[in-house]
Amino acid sequence: MNNDLYGSREITSDNNETNSLDFILTKALQKINTMMPAEIAEDQEEDSFFVSVKISVNNLDGNMNPISQPTIHNVPVNFIGGGDIGIITNYKKGDKVIVGFCSRDISVFKKTFKQSNVNLFNVCDIQDAVVLCSLRNKKYKNYIKITDDGIEILTDKDIKIECQNATIKATNILLDGDVNLGGNGGSLVLNSDAKILDGDGKNCTIVSTGTSKTKAQ
């Protein structure tokens, strides 16, 4: 067994066959990438499915000096969704994420998103990274929070909902603020037994400042 072995791990003083074999296996395993924390290198472009990332943990050379990690480009991003339904969030520069490394080359698959052959014989290579999820050590400023107690949506920005028809079924609906009907014109349609009451439970009057109107069915 060759005793001239170098690396970040030291061989014990007796340097027997078991220790040397353990050293070699450890060095081989260090070349297999699994998952690592990383940082988004630049803002994710609108409607893009790829980002650039930089691994956040340095390697060490044989003298225990840090080796800076390269920036990995064209890294696919994981989305929450299925079919034509999904939640879209664009990563910003500096966001912390977890990246996983595929066991085989995915360079062709990234171009086609179809069944494909490997183009290289890489094994757990950093070039075959995929962003799995984000990492946080502080609370989001805008978020959707789902717990056993309910669903909370918080934002200091505007919320836009665009759909064909919207149905809200609740025992009580509390609107804390002005309600404006606008756009291409709006109508407030009430069923025949529906009422609009003020805070004291009394009927209130709707005043129109434009073309909006109230209908009774």
C-alpha cells in the first residue's frame, strides 16, 4: 500500500492497511455530491425556469485552505404545482436555497424536458444541480401561512385575482375598508331575500357616484 497519501484528512501514526483503505474510501466519497446549501447568484428572470447558484460551503485543500466554489449556471428550479396549476415565485439574488445533484448527467434533459440519454458520464456532478427549495432564517415580508387554525395571507403589496367566476362561502365575511366596483363597470347583485345592513343591523342606503347600480333578484 502506498503511504504517500495527501488530503484534508490525516492518517493515524501507525498507518496500517485499514487506516490507509479508510482514507482512500473517504476521499472517493468526498467527490460524490448529494445536497448542499447555495446562494442565488442573480435575479431569476420573469417566466424563466432556471437560475445561477453558488455553493455556500467551500472545499478545503490538503493544507486546510478554503477553495471557493464556482458559480453553476442553468440550474432547474423546483415548483409547487401539477398539470397547468402552480405557485410561481421568482428567486432574488442572495436568496439561500438547497440544491441537489442528480446521479447522472441531465444536460440533454434540461434542453428537451423529455426522455433522454446521458450526454456525459458524470456521477453526482455539481453541473447536474437542481434547486430543491429555499432556506430562511427570518420571516418573509409577504407570505401565505397555512396552519390548523386557518390560512393567513399577508402582503404590503397589491393582490390581484383574475378569473371567470369567484365563489366565497362563509358564515360571515368581514371587509375592513372601502369596496369599489370599477373596471368595465360593476354591479352589486342581491338575491331577493338579501339585505345590506350597517353596523347596528339596520338597513343602509347605497349611494352611487357613477354608473354602478344595485340589482335585486
